Amino acid sequence: MIGYSWAMTTNPGFGMTTNIDGNSYRVDITALAIYLVQSVSDFGFYARQRREFLNLSQQAVASFMKDQFAIPWHQTVVAKVESGDRQVKLTEALALAFIYGMTLDDLVMGLDLENRTRLVPLERDDDGVNSEKA
């Protein structure tokens, strides 16, 4: 069973205690908040890397956001997100991950999918079995 309780800590920040199967784990919310603030600029950096890897313009990303997800982005919004000057909402981050062909985890963590997996083109033979293209 998992339970959560908030507690004021001895340091200036807040802490959260989590109970998992009778074991108590403490999370320093202040440290988590600092990490999340730092990761905002990292998210933008990773988003820019992926966009450039895919050879997409900022305008193309903004158009995808607007046309496919009804998220009214302009090129300037993409630029602000990539520079870390604007935070993204969860729905925006999910849409970006979809556009970039990644999971949200991979986009947030900045995983390099080019080096993580090798995509192999497949062909179907007469039996319907996939095989590597020679």
C-alpha cells in the first residue's frame, strides 16, 4: 500500500513522506522544485535538439501544434520554449513529444534516440513474415 503525507521539515522547505509496503521514504520538495526549475531550460534544449535533428523549422512545429492539436502556438512560442523563457503545459509537452516521435519521458530526459535504437527497414515475404531489407 502506498500512502503520502506532507510534513514541514527542519529546513526551510517542505517535505513529503511516502509509505510503500511499510517502509517510509522522505522526499525533499524544495530540492525537487529546484530540479524541476532547472529542467525547464533543459526541456527546451532537448526539444530544440530533436527539432533540428528532424530538420523541422520552428514555424513547422508551431503549425503542427495549431493544426493537429488545436494548441495556438506561433514560431515565437517555439523559440521561447527552446530558450527556456517559457514553460510548457503538460498537454503541450505531450503534443511536442508526439510531433517529435518520442515518448514524453525521452523528450524530458533528453535521450538521443538516434543512438539508442537502430531502426531496420522490414519487408514482408510471401508468408507475411517480416525480414530485414538487404
